[in-house]
Amino acid sequence: MKKIVFLFVLIISFSSCKKEVNKPVLLIKKEKPKPIYRFGYKIDDFKVIQDTIKSGESFGIILDRHHVYYPKINKIAGAIKDVFDVRRVRAGKPYTILASKDSTEQAQIFIYKHDKINATIVDFKDSLITATRYKKPIKVVEEIAEGIIYSSLSQTMDSLGLKPNLTYTIADNIYAWTLDFQKLQRGDSFKLVYEEKYIEDTLFAGYGNVKSAVFKHRGVDFYAYRFIADSIKGIPEYYDEEGNMLRSQFLRSPIKFQYRISSRYNLKRRIAYYGNRIRPHRGTDFAANIGTPILATASGTVIQSTRRGGNGKFVKIRHNGTYSTQYLHMKNRKVKKGQYVKQGDVIGWVGMTGNTGGPHVCYRFWKNGREVDPFKQKLPAAKPLKKSLKPRYLEFIKPLEYQLDHKQIPTQQIEIVTETIAQN
């Protein structure tokens, strides 16, 4: 009986082992992690150090702290000086150092981030020292915005969730010569097609170009289309639906957008300060905060930059044989006599020097040696579009006009630029 039981146990054991042998085995294959690349480098090959430049720090101090010493620092600075001036690194700017993974942890690559999109990469890990300008991949998305003016352009743009720099583009770069934004009426409206830039699809990186716009003021439509007439120079301008350039030879104001006209040109103005007597006012006062930049309303040569009596600190610019402009009561002047300035250049800052009751710039406009009211002059336009280009221009704006009028669904494009500027 014992033999029979023992045999039965052996049969069961053998049967169990056989089943275990034939049981399928599930093999899990582990995938190797994909290498991570940043700024064109395999990050796993380096020790990554991210920091921000502190006040008083220099390129040399940063590299010295990361075990690159001055004989080599000087060599790096000299090799890349035509591309990246290491003296111009600024406190508050972020940077990345890729250092060796060995015990020295010596810096091999320095990445200076100018902004969210642009960076300069200084590579000195080998004997060949290079400076490369890097641009992050950017998605450019077209958007359409439209609004109705109830108070001001800035308030309407803000209510649409649009940032101030887009407002400044509309007011200062596109319609600065065409519309007086201090005289907008309730019910005026606008529509514009513009670009938004994104990093990694979600991080907003600013605005691109305004491709087209239409502003309805007092029932009249003012169209603006961005067009490059000279492909060699590549300078864009804005034109209306008939090909007339919006830009005039003169800006309407020497102050950017945020200002108030506190006193106009008036030869019969009475001033309480002088016993309510008539004292002609041969300028236009633009009130703004102290320190607000003052712009040259047209290109020309500075013929005066000085301080004198009631005018305080002032600058006078000769634009041609007919026109000159003068800017009074500056806090400080930025330009010198004999200097050539371009339209829109900052020539000084709003102040209260001379005879003035508050911060403003008194803008005086001279025509043939006489001070006149700039708002009553028929000012010369900028160089018009060539007749030979007009057919191409009219064909170019057809889809833009349709897009404005019908609110066409925006298109999208990806812009990826990485450019090596120099290798030394």
C-alpha cells in the first residue's frame, strides 16, 4: 500500500513539473530612453547648469566659477568678438552652461538667452571656438481681431485680450500718419489680421507681423496692407487699397500714442500767468509723464541742441529746405548739433525745463522759416509705390482683402531657424 501511494505522488509531481515547463513565459522588452537634445547638444553627455546673471557678474567671472580660467577666457572673447561681445552680457538674463561630467566639471558650452526665442551659443569644448546664434522653433499662427471703440483704442484692445505692444503697432507704426487717435469717436471700429508666435505650441512668445487692417473712422474705411516693394532692401511698408503709402514724411506726434494735447497752436491765446494778456502760442503742447521719450517726427540734421531761456532744453532739426521742427522743455537731450537722425529716433525726454506749468513737449513746426500749425499743413507723403509695381500689389492684396471682409479661417505655418553666424 505504501508503494502505491508513493507512486501516485511521483506521478502528480511529474505532471505538475511538466505543466510548469510548458507554461508560456511573458518577456517584457525595455525600450532605451530616447536621447534628449537641447540647442543641438545631447544633454545626457553634460552636466547642465542653469542660472541667471547677477548684478556685477561678467562673462569672465561666470566661466572662472566653472573652471575655465583667464588665458582661455581671453582667447574665447577674442575669437567671437565679431559675433558676440561678451562685455554686453546683462544682469537678469538667464544662461545655461554645459559642463563636463568628469571630476573637473569644467564648462564647455555657454548659452546666453537674449529672450524667449533667441540665444547665442558659445562652444569652446574643442580647439575650434564657435559662436552660433540659435532661434527656437516657433509656430506662427494667424489670428483675426475686431473691435468697436467705446472709449479708446487701448481700452478696446485690452478688452479683447490683446497686449499693449500690438496696440502700439497699430497706432504708432501703421496709422500714425493717417489717424488722430485722440479724436476717435464712439462707434469707430477696426479689424486686423496679425500673427502670434508660440514656443512648443503653448508658450506665447509675442506678436509677429500685422498683415492687414481696416479702421472705420467717421464712416470712412482706412485700409492698410503690409507689402515689400523692394525685394532687395526687404523693407515692408503699409499701403491702402489703391497702393498709396500710409506713411507720411512727418509723424503726427513726437510722443508715442500715450499723450494728451494740452494746448494747440493759437496766435490769440490769453495766458493767466501773464495777466490774461494775449501771448501767441506758436507750438503744440503734448502733455506726457516726465521721462517719456520724444521722437523726431521726420528724418533730418540736428541744427540746435542747447538750453535757452523759457524754451529750456530743446532740439531743432532741419529736414529739408522747407521744413524744420523744434522740441522744447526737455528733461534731457539725446542728440548733438550736426547729428543726423531718422524718423522715430529718440532725441530726448519729456521734462519741465524753461517756462512750463507741467511736464510736456512744446512741438514747433517751421515752414520756410515761419512757425505754422502742423495740423493745418498739407504735408508731403513718403515715396509712393512705383506704377510698375501697382498691378503686382493689387493682385497681392486680393486674398488679404477677402480675409478681412469675410473673416477667413487663419492659416498656420511653422518657422524654424537656426543660423550659424560665425566660426573662429
